[in-house]
Amino acid sequence: MYQWRIKLSIFINYFVFAILLNSVGTVILQVQNNYGVTQSAAAVLEPFKDLSIAIVSFIISSFITKIGYKKSMLIALAFISLVCFSMPYTNSFFATKLLFAAIGSSFALIKISVYSTIGLVTRSEKEHISLMNFVESFFMVGILAGYFIFSYFVNDKDPHSTAWLKVYVWLGACTTFAFILLLSARLDESKAQQQVQKISLAKSVGEMFQLIVSPIVLIFIACAFFYVLIEQSIMSWLPTFNSQVLKLPTTLSIEMASILAGSTAAGRFLAGLVLKKLNWFTALFLCLILATILVLVAIPLAQKTTGQPITGWATAPIAAFIFPMIGLLIAPIYPAINSVILSTLSVEKQGVMSGLIIIFSALGGTTGSLITGNIFQYYGGTQAFYFSLVPITILALCLFIFRKLQLKYKQQQSQV
């Protein structure tokens, strides 16, 4: 019965960090307005966030089980609370870079711990996939809420106003609450720790590299990399696309980007129900086909403007509503493939695997944002979003190979 408290804590932690992490799209737009930086310069906020995630994940993933999942999450929440409370007293692009480095470092601890904890509180592959999708859908709810929270602090009348930095006081209060909630929760980590008590750090790192060279892990890494490349290239640049291509006011640009978060949350919530009964590969492959069709339909609509003033949701162009619905279609992919690889591997390998997921997801996010930012600056926003068709095609091929290797791996394990 005690598991409800730790599950609730997982949901709250993911909700808070969803707001912090995915505010990068809003902040990319704001630093262009506040500090006069170019699109390609603003794009470096993504690497500050994602490379911090990758580096900390690499350092910590091989021995986080020894530290403890709960303790790691508490450390992350305490640190980011202090950073958030200090943010309103800064006013520079450099300070914003440091903020995202801190957010990324903290999230590395949170995500490894959450992914590994899910393995401790579920009993089957289907239950694992279901809980993973519900957790990830709640992450998207956090992103959705974040757009409206940030837009509330943005001043449309003064693009150079830094009053929006006050939002971090509120976010600091949220992370403090999350810390207190987690502190009161109980988590039995003995099942994971039994396997690593006598393993040295050097051996742990060695096991991580052994895991990387496994064919099923290699192709999974490719799947995770290209999925996050797609998702982050769209999510991080959608507010700027709305503002500079669709010509929406700044506040409305941020608010309407929430459609992407909302559709993604809905997609993951529905996937949590559907994937209990439907084969995961069939569902994900169909999602990619439909996502391709949506891109080919929605982007041309963005080039058709009426010339009428846009004052709110009712007067926004149809492309502002249609393109973000891609979230509904790609949403099930990431949590499903993560769950498949984690439930395929043994419990003692899941902490290390969680670290690898985060490292290569972060690299995918950084790559996607940098490429999109540069295409946006030199070729325009419509071409930048057409680019998503390339990684969508590559991901479809990787998923096909991943499915074959997963079936082969499970067959080999059953014979051992």
C-alpha cells in the first residue's frame, strides 16, 4: 500500500521538472527579445541543458544505485530550489545559460531515479509500459502548464521587460514542496541494491560500456536519439515559429505552443491505455506514418496568411492549431521504447540503462535544437520544420530493427 506515495512523488517531480526543462522554448524567444541575440545564438540554451544532462548522467549512472534513488532525487530538488530562488536577481544571457545547466544537471538525477524506481514498483512488462506512459503524460501536463505560467509573466507591451524572471520564485516554491513530499515517501530499493553491493566503481563503469556495445542497446540508442531530436527541434522552436512565421503576439505565441504539450500529454495518456492491449511496434510505426502526413499538410498552411491582425486564439491562423497536433502522434514513441528496453533487461542493469537513455536523449535534443536554430536563421521557419521528415524516416527504420533484435534477445534469454 505504501507504493501510492512514492508513485505520487514521481508524478510531482516529473511535473515540476517538465516546467523547468521545457521552458527553454519560451526562454529562447525571450532572450531574443531581451538581449538581442540571434536564433543560432539562442539555440545554445539547449546544449547547456542537454549536455549537462548527458555529462551528469554519464558520471552518475554507473553508481546511482549505491547512492540511492530517493536520496539522488532529494539532492536534485534541493539544489534546483536554491537556483530558482536566485534567478530573479540575475539579468543576463550568461546567467540564463547557467540556469539551464543547473536544470539539466538536476534532471539527470531525477530521470535516472524515476526510470529505475518504476522498475521497482511494477511487476510486468505491460504494467511497466503503462506506468511509464502515465508518468510521461504527466510530464507533458507540466509542460502544458508551464506555457501558461510563463506567458502570465511576459509583458507584450514591453518586449525588453525582464519581469518574467519572477516566475522562478514560484517555481522554487514548487520544487521545495516536491522535496518535502518525497522526503515523506518510502521506497524499498533493496531489490536493486542487492545486485550492486559488492561491485566496484570501475566494474560498474565497465558494465556500462559492455551494455552500450550490445546490438539491442545500440539500436535502441539510435531510436531514442532520433525521437528526441524530432521532439525537441519542434518543441524548443515552436514559440519562435509562432511569433516570427505566423506573426502571433509574444504572449499568444507562448500560449499556443501549449497545444503541442497538450496533444503530447493526450497521446501518452491514451498510449498508457492502448498499449496494454496493442502490440507496441504496430502502434508506433502507424504513429510515424500519420506524423509524416501531418507535416506535409500543416506546414504549407503556415505560408498562407490572411493579413488580418491577430489578437487572440479566435483570430489565430489554422496552422497554429494543426501543426502542434503532431504531439498526439509521436507522443507514445519515447516512453514505449524506453519501457521496452528497460523491461527487457534485468533489474540490476536498469539503473545503468536509464543513464544511457538520458545521455543519448540529451545529445539528440541538443542536435535537433542546434540544427533547427541554424536552419531557422538561414533558411526560414517553414524549412526548419520540414526538416523533421528526415529524422522521422530514420526513426521508422530504427524501430523496425529494434523490434527484431528485441524478439531475438528475449528468445535467447528464455533459453538461458
